[in-house]
Amino acid sequence: MTRYVIVGNSAGGVGAAEAIRQVDRHGSLTMVSEEPYPAYSRPLIARYLSGETPEGQMAYRPAGDYQALGIELVLGRALQGIDTAGQTVRLSDGRLLPWDRLLLAVGGTPIVPPTEGLAEHEHFTFTTLDDAKRLARHLSAGSHAVVVGGGLIGISVAEALVKLGAAVTIVELAPQVLGRALDSCAGEIARRAIERAGVQVLTGRTVARVIGRAPGAPAVSAVVLDDGAEIVCDTLVVAIGVRPRVEVVAGTGIAVGRGIVVDRHMATSAPGVYACGDVAEAYDFVLGGNRLTPIWPNAYLGGRIAGRNMAGEETVYEGGTAMNSLHSFGLSMMSAGTVDPPAGDGSYEVLSCQDAGRGIYKKVILQEGRVVGMIFCGAIERAGIIFGLMRARVAVDGFKERLLADDLGLLSLPADLRRELMQR
């Protein structure tokens, strides 16, 4: 009987557990999480903070699924060490778990920059349900919050704070918000939408110093930016992003780049050890090589591929890619792949259109006649078709002029391609 251990209880871990049980109904399956909760939907924590989604509606899977899948669930225990030779993992309570197949779906750690006064004063990150609960307990009527980071996490928490009546300032080091997900044109559209909601957006700036309310007290009273400007606030949220938790494999010899390196089976360099999700450096079908793609759908898909291979059914990971979806401040956006090709690189062809009056911007990036990136703002209904063409690596030269059409649909594609896509 195979002994499976999954460390991590989010999208990747759940995907792996479900896939394992599709192949192997009898092996022992243990899932470990340092959080005290069964799997919940992390993209919903901003809606939890704003009060729009109660905790009881955040479950990622029904509570009974663990029992139905024969999972021994170990909550509130952190991974302390991995013995690849002895095939055990050590937990924070001293318990040793033996394994024949091990999956590391441990995610990332919030990035907190070394800032004068930050460690001494109360601040918040925003990647877990407990982060949201702690922030909710702290807020009071008329709060003024500074959010450090204008990416997806920063914007989602900023919107939740606005809904709670807080005054909000976003401080972003890059020259635009959502710099990793959007080009400058789409970034400006996003900025205008955020500012219309009353949020102050400061780009090209960073927090250099945190000032406390009183000597020795943890409460924050202001932050000082790198240009010397001071912003009065009582709440400070650091939402820059996450760093893969590669420290969990320190001393094991498992290959690490920016994340834990995995092959097309989601296997690490150590026999019997797999990784997926935010911690894994996995295949990107646009890049044609490994990279970090820390998004929810890739975590789940990577987990499923890992699970099937762990259970002995060889399955190749076709790859994910960078993909972002934003529905905040009255604006809907989707982007994927290469969104801003290097200037002067003639191998790319950029198709774009904009209707400022309707708040619509579309951009499709081609390379060698195939879609390698896209941005859709304000009108995202056709984005799924473009993403499907990108994933399928379809040659679009013969109908590329239709890709930005408002009425793009399967009937817009050549008949032979329609048949091929419908058979996949």
C-alpha cells in the first residue's frame, strides 16, 4: 500500500488528492496544513474582509470530501524538515510522517521589505484567512490605510478597505499599478478606475520609514516615503507579493531556482518528491521552459498532474502560463502570457484597439503567427477564446484580423479549426 503525504491544503494539494484517489483508492493519504482550516478559497479573502462573503461560504470543497477521499487531515502543524533518504517529514509537533510519495504544495511567504521602523510597528499582510481576520479586528470607523503594493493583492485589499469606509492610499514602486499583469495603457485604465473610487495612487514611490504613535508602542501613525512625503495613517498593509517557500527543502539537495524545480511530471530532482503551486518552478507553454506562475488555476492543474504521477499513472503537464483576472473598482480585466513584448524585438506582432468612451482596451500579441499574450479590459467576454487559441498553439495568421472583433466566436474561426478545437 502506497503512503502518500501532501504538505499544503490549498488548490494544489486538493487537486493532487482528488487525482490520487482517481487512480489509487487504497493507499494511505495524509494532508498537512499549518493553517487551522480545511481548504478555503483564497481569492475570496478580500470579500470576506469586506463582509460580502461569510466564512461559512469560503470552503473550497465540501467538508465531507476529506472523509470521502480517505484523507487523514492534519491541521495547525507546520513542516519542519524533510528526510529524503529516510522518506519522512517532521512536523512542528515533533511527529514523523513516513511517505512513499511526497507532494510539496506549500505556497509562498509574503514579501516584507526591510523598511526602517516596520518590524517594530503593527502591519498586516494579506494572503491568508487569518490575515483578513486580524486586519478586520484592527479596523475602526474612519481608518486611513496605506497599502504598499499595487498588484493584484494590493488592489483587492484596497477595494475591501474602501467598501468598509476606510480612506486608502496605494504606494507602488513601479511606474504603474498591476505592472506584471498589464501594459502601460491598461495600467492607466486601472489607475483611473481605482482613483474614481477615492483611492490615492502613488506610483514610482516606496515607503522608507514607518512612524509609531508613541515611543515603544506598536501602533502606526504615519509612513514616510522615499521622497520625504509623509502620509498619516493608522493601518499599514504590505501587499507586495509572495516569495516561494524554497526554504522547506534546504539541505535536501532538491534542485531550486527561483522556486522548487519540477519536470513535466511535476517531479522534483529527489525520487518520490513532487511539487506544485506557488512554490514550484514549472513548465510555461508560452515561454517553452520553466518559470514561476503563482496563480490558482495553475496550482490546481499542477496538483492534479502531480497526483496522477504519484499514483503511478504517467501524465505529462502541458504547462500553464501567467494569467491574471481582476474584477475590482467596477473594472474587469483579463491578461495572460506575454503582455508587454520587449521594445524593438521584431519577432512579435501586436494587435490592439481601444474605445476610450466605452472603457474598452484589447491587445493580442503574436509570435511566429501564434498567440503568446493578451490583455482585455472592460470587455472580457471573448478573452477565453483567445486564451484557448494561445494554449492550443494555433496558427492564427489566416484570421488574425478577427481576433479583436466584438463578435468573435467559434463561428469566426475557420471551419477546420472549429472542428479541431471542438474535438479536443
